[in-house]
Amino acid sequence: MIHEEKSGYKSWGNLKKQMNALLCDSLKGKITYFYTSYHKVHNSYGRGSINCGGKEVAAFSWAEMYAQELEVHQLHLEGKRVSYEEMEKGKWMQECKLCNLDFIQSITIFLKTDIAAALRSDNYLLRVFAYMDKRVGKRTLVKIKDEVETLPEWVRRFYRLRCEAEGAAFPSERTANVETVAVLARRGREAQ
């Protein structure tokens, strides 16, 4: 679980309202945040997701919390001493194996975080929220393109989603390299 800060949220409805207010215009009505807590179940298990066009793009379930605990326990049985924080940064965040509490805590952290800091965060959920935020414009999306290329696929998916919604199509590396070579060749011919 993300341990940066306890969520202490009072109402999912309030968090959802704040997150929806931060969505960029091009994603309003397309992206939805979902969370439910099963209050009649021991420990109020819950489930969260980020949906696009009614389909889940990323899901965060209480079951992942147990999978995380089991994985850490197995590693301890094998004599490997790892912390939840190490596993989260080294594996779970990369693979989007996060639980509902990670989702809620990340939202509460995001709402208190500067947008520039969220775009550079080690917490990939903060980056995902930032990519969809109205405070991030096309120029910023273009600036961070190379950095985004190094991130896990599930994070890049949200970046591409925002770029497509904004009509900001970016050439692939191969296309960009071909264009660069063509420009350099043209400049060489003009210089002669």
C-alpha cells in the first residue's frame, strides 16, 4: 500500500467531485472515476477503477492487498527481507498491482500536490491523474513525451488517451528519426 500519507477521506462523493472538476475538457464525459466500499463486509473491502468510455482502464481491488501481503510473506519465508515500500516502487507500481486503498490514498495525495510535482512523482497514479488534469496543457504534454516513453505501459496508456483527446498526435520514434534524417539531408543539399 502507498504509505506517503493516510487518506483520511470522509466521502468518496466529495473526492470524485474534486477529481471530475480537474478533468480536462477533452476528457469530460469520457473518463470516470469509480470507487465503492462494501460496508457490510469485514474491514469494508472496496474496489476502485479509472474508466474510459464505460470500460475499465485500470482497476484497484482489495484482493490486491492480500496478494501484496502474500507476496511479501513468501519472500520473507525464502529469507529475503523486503518492505512493502520496496515492493511497491520496484514491482507493484510498475505492474499496476495496486489495491483500493492505494487508489484512494493517491487521490487524496494528488489533490494536495502541485501539478508539476505530480508529473514527476514516483507514484504513477499521481502521474496518471496529472495527465488527465486541465492544468496540464498541450505544450507540457509535448515536453514530457520522452520521459513518458520510459514508463510502464499502463501509465503510457493514459498519456496517449489524453494526447488523442487533445488531438496532439506525436510521431513514433522511427517516424521522427526518418523526418530528422530528411531535414538534415535537405539542409545539406541547400548548403552546397
